[in-house]
Amino acid sequence: MNLIKVNNISISKTVDFFIIKFLGEKSLSLKKVDQNNRKKYAYLEAWVSIISNLVLSIIMFIFGLMLNSISLLANATHTASDMLSSIIILIGFKLSSLPADKKHPFG
């Protein structure tokens, strides 16, 4: 496994790098997993899913048009629908983090 050192922490070059970059170095601590860190992980996962599905969908759509492939075009549409699902999940995260009120006592 390829490891790099960031602030005396050995991390892999893929997932952990993004966790440190976007969530902060303290998020790697397995001893303390509070609600705020879990929320940050969920948002990061949703955004990574949205961006990767968007890129894949565009690439498949372009190649589907270039190669006149119905299956690639269908798969591009399917991947775009996965992206929409991730957007709905992100909206759900936003709505679930709203404060409590009279109609919604738990937020």
C-alpha cells in the first residue's frame, strides 16, 4: 500500500487524503466519532458520489453518441439517475439537520 506522511500521520493516497483535506486531520481519529464528524463524512460521501456519477454519466453519454451505442446511452441515463438519488440524499441531510420546532420536536 502506498503511504504518505501528513503531519506525522501515515495515510493512504486515496480515501484518507480526501478525509484530511476536506474534513480535517482530527477526523481520522477512530477514538472520537461524534455526530459532527459523522455528518461531515456523510456530506463528503454524497458530494463524491454526485461528482463521480456526473463525470461518468458525461463520459458514457459522449462515447455513446460517438459510437452510436444505445447501451452506453442507457447506462449514461442510469448513472445520471444515480446522481439524482445522491442529490435527494444530500437534501435529506440538509432537512434532517434543521433545528427542532413545534411541528418537528426532534428537528
